Amino acid sequence: MSQRTLVLLKPDAVRRGLIGELIGRIEHKAGWTISALELRTLERPVLEQHYAEHVGRPFYEPLMEFMSAGPSVAMVVEGERVIEGVRALAGPTDPIAAPAGTIRGDYGTITRENLIHASDSAESAEREIKIFFPGLA
């Protein structure tokens, strides 16, 4: 079943010059396509919508500061089982636990700055795409 997912290459990925490498990993998956892509510094209102479920948690404010500190790449990726697939490609949030061959396993350094976000479900993908690309909803 073809799906759409939101993928964010976070400020640490952009700062470290990994955009091409990470997009290449996504593009090399047979049947996946990038249907929208934008480089931008994310503003607090967008981030507040995106991370609404984390309000009040100890990592919320540091996460908001990190995510607004520099440009990110926002993209919509489409394809067969793309939600599950991009999350597997990203690997676990903790780079020590992430296996080699995953984005976080190969390039991750600390948990807070974990390079990539990928929607965790079809419902999340639909909600997140509306936040970042309202014209595609």
C-alpha cells in the first residue's frame, strides 16, 4: 500500500553537511519518491504544533531550542510501506542502540540531536504533513 510520510532532517544533519547523504539513502529505496522538499528554519509556532504531545516533559524546551537553532530539511516521501521503512532506516533514537547501517547508527552522536524525524503512523503522517506542507493536505 502506498503511503506518505513526513521526514525532517534536523539542524544537526544540516550543520554537519549530511543532507545529500541522508536524502540519497531515501532516494535509493526502490519505489520511494520525494514529493515535497524545503530547507527552512522552523519557527516556534510550527514546532509547538509538531511537538504538542511533549509539552511539559523535561526535554521539551531543549528540543524546541535545538529544532529552531538552524535550518532543517522538511520533506514528504511517498511509497510502499514508507512510514515503517523510513523509521527502520532512521534507527532507534539512541545512537548507541542504533545498529550500523541506520542513519542514527552510522551518524548519530547524542540522543537529543538525532539527525532525523519520521512520522510513526499514518495518522501522525497526515497530521504532520498538514503542519509542514498545508498545500499538500
